[in-house]
Amino acid sequence: MSSRETRQGESDSGDGKHLAEVLPIDRAAIESLSWELGTRVTDADATRLFSADNPSTGSSLTVFEATAYTCIVRFRTPVGREKFFGVADDDLRPMLEALLDSGEWTARDGRVEDV
């Protein structure tokens, strides 16, 4: 039930950049999920672990608990498009730290250590 992130040459960040250029995502460490599966797993009962905003782009990122060792990451663009990814906890923490260290993103809820 996974889907490809984008086709070659396509952009999904809204400003001509590929998602991997907007977020410090190691493509080898993530599994892109379909929108339907992502929204089902991150419904109102899902446990939110962390969220961050990028004020300059209007994008947001929310991390949900999926299993004891896996999280679902929801990336939302300024116009409301959502992309979902499955990521192992151990791979996600360094990505979130790099995201916050970039200075472009601000933690809104939760702590990276809780992921």
C-alpha cells in the first residue's frame, strides 16, 4: 500500500523543489505511503509525538506513532496537500534534528527525544 513519492521531474513542494530538497529526508530510510493509508493511520485517535512549522513556506510536519519502532510523518504544504511517510524511529530522530538545526523550522509540539 505504498506509493512512489513523485515521478521523475515532478515537484510536490509547491515551489519547484522536490520534497527531498525541502526536508532532510534520507530516501533510503523512508517508505512513501498512499494518502488514503496515511490519513487512516493518523486519524483523531492517533498519538502525535512531534510537530514543526516552517513559517517562511507555510509548510508543517507532524509525527505520529505507528508501532513501537515506527512513525508516520505527515508533511502538509501551504495549500493543504499532504504526503505521508513511514520511518523507523532511529532514522527519524537525526532527520528531525537536522530539520530544526537548519533554522527554517520551529518545533510546535513535542520534543525530538520523544520520537
